[in-house]
Amino acid sequence: MTEEQDRDDRVADFARRTLASLTPERRAELELFADAEPGMRICPSQQYPEWVELIYGGEVVGLTTWKWLNEGDDTQPNVTPDGYNGL
């Protein structure tokens, strides 16, 4: 398996666990917003450069480190029933 495939697998795992952690109500709300702003994406956190945010429905719903995405270190993505709620 290539390094790029490992990273892609970690991104997919991050997205799966984040969505699974949302309450059904919160997920339904975000799905409505996702129609207006399609897709899910990861992007650098503007406030914390060493962190990556998972954006869905125009809102940050998960947070992890670049190190975890790139290397798979021991840092686990931060997910909660309401999505990302701050550091």
C-alpha cells in the first residue's frame, strides 16, 4: 500500500467516524446545508495551523492533526455527537 493510499484511508476513516458520531438530528441539519454547499472537505484550521478541520454542510464537524493524517500517529480525530465544539 502506498503512502498516499494510507493517507486517503485515514481521511476516509476520519470522515466516517465523524459522521457516525453526529446525532441523527444534527446530521439531518447538516445534510440540508450540504445541499447549498455540496461536499465534504478537509482544510487547514486558520486558528490552529497544526490541525485539520473536516467541513460538512459549511460547518466544522471534526478536527484532527496533520501528523495523524500524514503519518497515522497516536493522535485520534476529535469527534463529538454535535461535531467539533472547540479545542
